Amino acid sequence: MRLHIRSCERAAVLRSRWHSRYYSSWFLAPALLVFGVFFILPNLANLFLGFSDWTIFYLYEFTFNGLSNFKTLFSEGTFWIALKNTLYFTALTVVVKLAGGFLLAVLVSRKTRFNSALRAVLFLPVMISGIVVGIVFVAIYNPQSGIINTFLRSIGLGVLAREWLVDIRWAMTSICAMEIWQWLGFHMAVFVAGIQSIPEEYYEAAKIDGANGFQRTREVTLPLMIPSISVNFVFSLIAGVKVFTQVFSTTNGGPADATQVFGTFLYKTFSDGLLGYSASVGLIMTVVILFLTLLSLPVLRRAEVQL
């Protein structure tokens, strides 16, 4: 009888251990299934196709061509223009969105009714579709009737009026400004959450030590915001390399490829029916994102550790 009771207790303990170790993992199965079907499998297929000559014109003729796609890609001038524009767009938008988002967060971080309304207004552009934003900014940048040129002419600065999306010197920067306007509020919101998580005692101690507002921001807020800076940096970096909607809805890569980026270049090759070739462009985009992320994250992590 005692042996039977002990065996039952042992079985109950084993079941309890099994449940605690594996039962909760089954709740992850639906999410893992969706992630595998819509992320892992497409990326594996893209890796597979990037080394093939598959085209829409010969769907049933599929052969591997090794590095041929990449040799053609690196010898194409449009690819290097797209790479340069993508890196320029990424660098400019990352710097301005992080710096501007942080400054806005410092200004509206206090919990007041006015600041709550202001945060909502600044965050509102994030809710608008990228295509809609592009259509609006095409009207804003209109050389004749756009708001910017009309305002410049009204204050006697007509000499500064430009064909913002047609002039090859200003087209890419104009698209960067559109991206910054739309997503600055998102990065501000992340920074606000980080600032509000900082204990108030730190600021009180800094006040006792005689620190003014600027010194408190520099010595207290900024160092403790490194985790939020890391999150915003990665989001902004990935969005910069993957830019497509902003360019497609305004210039579609023109004029004369002056605003061609990875996304529009990939879209063009895919539209031409070059499925394997466009997959190789996607692989290059992935490599660029991984390289920039792996290059910058260790620096941010070291800054976090030093805190």
C-alpha cells in the first residue's frame, strides 16, 4: 500500500514538473506557427531564389546560377545609386528622428493636460497611411501652388523656392523631411515612456547638488535613456533601409534615379519579372540591415553596461 502511494506521489511530481516545463510552451505554438509561415519560410525562400535565374517568363524553368545575380547587380550603376540614397536617407532620418524625438520628449514629458494633448497631436501623423502622406506632401512640395513655395514668396524669399521633388539636389532630402514629419512622434512617445520611468528622486538629488535644467537633462535623463535610444535607433535604422512607400508615392525613384532606393529598385526588378534577380536585391538589403545593426548595437550595449 505504501509503495502504491509513493508511486502515485512520484507520478504526480513528474506530471507537475512536466506541466511547469512544457505546458506553458504550447501557448507559444500559434505565434510560432504564424511567425514561421509568414517570416521564416519567406526569408528561406528568398535565400533560395537569390541564387537562381527564375523569371516570370519561364516559371517552369528553374536553375541555379550561383553568384551570377550578384555579379550583375554589382556592375549595375542604378544599384550603387540606390545604395547611396538608402544610406543617405537612413543616416539623415536616424539622426534627426532620434535628436528631435528626444528634445520633444523632454519638452512634453511632464504629466499635464496640455502636454497630454500635445503628445497626441505630435503622434497623430504616425496613424496616417504612408501613401496618404505622400499624396499630401506632393501637394505641399508643388512648385507653383505648394504651401512651402507660396509662403516663401509671400515673405519675399521667392529666391529660396525650389522644385522640391524635381530638383535632383533636393528631391532625396525632401523625402527625408516627409519621413521625419510622419515618424518623429513615434520616437518621441518611446522617449517619453523612458523619461517617465526614471525615478523622481534622481532629479531631486540633482537639484540639491545645484544642477540646473540643462545639467539635469545631460547628467540624469540622457544616460538613463540609453535603452530607449537603442530601441529607437534599431527601429529607425530598419525603417531607413527598408524605405519604399515614401519614395514610391512621391517620385517613384526619379528624377533620373536621383531618389532610387533599395525598395524601389527591388520593386522595379520584380515588376520586370526578374524574380531571382529581385530576390538577390532583397538579400543585399537584409545583409545591409544586419551589418549596420550588428555594428551599432555593441556600442549601445557598452553604454548601457557603463551605467
